[in-house]
Amino acid sequence: MKIQKISKQQLKKIIKENKNTSRYWKNKEISGLYVIKEDNKPIGLLSSRNKKDSYFINMIEIFDKNKGYGQKAIEEIKKMTPKDIKGIPVTEAEPFWLKVGAQFDKSIYFTIKKQKEN
Ligand SMILES: CC(C)(COP(=O)(O)OP(=O)(O)OC[C@H]1O[C@@H](n2cnc3c(N)ncnc32)[C@H](O)[C@@H]1OP(=O)(O)O)[C@@H](O)C(=O)NCCC(=O)NCCS
């Protein structure tokens, strides 16, 4: 699996080729865009940004769901940053975030903590 930075132009093409992508990606203010590829084929999209204390996922979407790509993508994102990974979980995806080790506290965010090295 590979996660590569893309432009808005490249995003347009991916949306065209994958008809079931959500409305989210059509937002004009979208930034921090990445394509998630498996065997060099786009299988999902990521919008994220580097914050001071965390790597923040604005949105992640896998086109062909429930095949394990989502979990694989999170493993790949962990390699991209030394920081904790944070995001705002939508209700439907809560079981997914729990599955990939996210913790929910009293804030609106979830956190996937970096394992402490010993
Ligand atoms: C959330 C999402 C990225 C997960 O990617 P995925 O490739 O479908 O997830 P995986 O195949 O790796 O599934 C991981 C686990 O999460 C669970 N899961 C995923 N989506 C779920 C759902 N909607 N409801 C319940 N459980 C779900 C599955 O039980 C699966 O566990 P299993 O392997 O024991 O069956 C994907 O479903 C998606 O694009 N959803 C729409 C966009 C979205 O909600 N993004 C998150 C924004 S916060």
C-alpha cells in the first residue's frame, strides 16, 4: 500500500473514475490531499494535516469497504508521522476507529496513540 500526495486536479480524475466517492471530496476548500493506492490502483482518499501535537485526519475514505484496506491505511499513516493521530469520528465509523486502536475521551476527537518505545 502507498499513500501519495495529490493535487485537486488529480483528485477530480479519481472522483470521476470512482463513482461512489462521497460528496466530501467535492468540497472546494479541501486540502492536504492524498490518494491511497494498492497495487498501484487508487483504493481510497485521505485528507490530513500536520498539527503541532498531532497528525490530524480530516477524512479517510476507502472505496471498496470492509476488505481490510482501512486498517492497512492506518498502519501506513502511522509510518508517515511520529505524532499521535487524531480525528473527529463520525458515528458510522466509530467501530472502525475502535478496531484500529483509537481512544475516545471527553473531547470530540479520537486519538491513536504512538506506542511508547522501550
Ligand atoms: C471507515 C472506513 C475508512 C473503513 O475502511 P474499511 O476498508 O472499510 O475498513 P476495514 O475493512 O479495514 O475494516 C476494519 C474493521 O472496522 C469495522 N467496520 C468498518 N466500517 C464499519 C461500519 N460502518 N460499521 C461497523 N463496523 C465497521 C469492521 O468490523 C472491520 O472489522 P473486521 O475486520 O473485524 O470485520 C470506510 O468504511 C469508509 O470509507 N467509510 C466512509 C467514510 C468514513 O466514514 N470515514 C471515516 C471518517 S471519520
